[in-house]
Amino acid sequence: MTSPTLAWEFAQALGLGAVAGSLILCMLAVRPRTGAGGVFALRSHQLLGWLVLAAAVMHVAGLLAADRTVVEHVKPAAPRYEYAGALALVLLLFLTVPAGAALRSRLWRTHRGFQAAHVAAACLLVAALAVHVVTTGRYVHGGAQTAAYLLLSAVVLLALLRSRPQRQSAPAAARFPGGLVFGRHSRRVLAIVLASLAALLALARVGAPLALRVPFVARSARLALDFPHDRHRAVSCVTCHHDYIDRSGQGSCVSCHRSGRVDLKAGPEARFHDFCLGCHRDVAEGLGVHGPVTGCDPCHVPPGAPISFGAYPLPPRRGVSRRDGA
């Protein structure tokens, strides 16, 4: 039987494969004719598109099957970056299903119209994937990795601006944007590409990922969180309980972070996830080991239930249990 940790990692790998496949599809030039030099065959492009869509669907289904708490991320109170992931899945459906010859001829009168709509959706897909990937911090976290991924996304967006062969005598002014393959849709496609680039720049701003972890809809119920203090004895208490020394809070962590104070710009879900996951991904200097990040269930457990951090199982805890969860 597959362990929850292995199932979680496999589902995450499928998501990573879907992201990589999407970027590859956007980068490769496609021509309908098989064997055309320097281009990707149309049938191969379509097959890869279906594989990417299947990987994305299995990514979502696998996470829901591996971790019961993931269902919270398909509710209205999910973080905003999950909305970006849902949008990316819808865009993959749009890019894949109507691309067949039968539906394509019914929905678009001309090939250039289909091509323009296809590329516009691809631009939105790249931007939505950037929001989803960068904000989760699963595979891309830290300033250098984030900048590298955003730069790659920008290159992919610019690669979508395909140019058509021009006669030697054609004036330079007519070559751009009129020289793009989208015909009369060229200016519209160019505007969408530039808007997507602007979205990538906005995502690089300090604090943007944290803001995208805040749900659109406030969560009324608290998810159970039984924090294992015995596993964190090497960490100074005031690292988390800062109000012990700065007198900035009162009561529980959640009541303070949900109090609407103007100086607390991020909600409790975003703040706690950023704080806990960030420490577990990038262990602080002086600490030898830290628990892995392998799902939501290892932290969000009912009080008194066994707690397990990947390969480090903990026995059921006794006594008072904290229910202040994000």
C-alpha cells in the first residue's frame, strides 16, 4: 500500500511535470505540415497537450486522495493562488479540447483567429502558472529561484510572438507587429503578452506572494492544529511567541492575527503557512534537522490524534491541546 507521503510526492511531481510541459508547449513553434524544418509536428503538439492536461488533473486528484485537508483548497475560502491553479486547469482544457479539427472549424472561421485565441490563452496560462508555482513555494522559493522562474516565464511569453516570413522588400515598419502570424489580431495578441509580462513583474514585488496566500473569502471555522512543542525544543520560544517580548498581542495567535489590526497585512492562514513552511524548507542555521513538508495532515490533526512528520512519527499527545489553527 502506498504511504501518504509517497502519494503526496507523486502528485506533486505530476504537477511539476504539467508546469514543465505547459512551458515547453508554449516555446515550441508548430506547423501543420509534418516534417517542416525547425518546428514541432502538430500531432506531437496535440499529444503533449493531452498528456499535460492529464498530469494536471491527476495532480489535483492525487493531492485530494493523499491528504484529506487538501479539500479546503477547493472551497471558496482557499488561498488566491489556488484560484490561479484552477484557472490554469480551465485554460488547459480550452487549449486542448477545442483544438481538434472538428471543433476548431466550428468555433473559428479562420486559422489565424484560432491561432490568436490559442496564443492569448497560452499567455494567461503562463501567468496563472507563475502565480500558482511561485506563491506555493513548493519547488520555487527564495529570491534567486523566484527570479529565475519569472525570467523563464517571460522568455516563454515572448516566444509566443511568432513572426511570419517577410519579403526582402517589405518595409521594416510593417514587420512589427503587422509581421506577426496573427494577422489583424496581432496588436491584440501583443497587448495580452505585454499585460502578462506586467503580471509577472507584479508577482516579483516584495509581499506579493504572501498577499496571494490570503483567501478571497474569510474562513469562519478553524482547522485543528496540534503543535508538537517537544519536536521544537531547539527553537527559541520567542521565535514564534513574539508577543512575549514586544507586548504586541493578546490572547491566542489566531485571535490577534484575525483582529483586523492595520499593521497585520496578511491573514493568519497566509502568515502561519509562510512562517512554518518557510522554516521547514530552509532550516535555520544552528538547527541540524527539520521536519519535511509532505502535506497538510502532518500538522492539521485533531487534538489527541497521532502526529506524524513524514518519517518521524509521534505518539498521541496527552493533556491540553491547542486548537488555534490556520
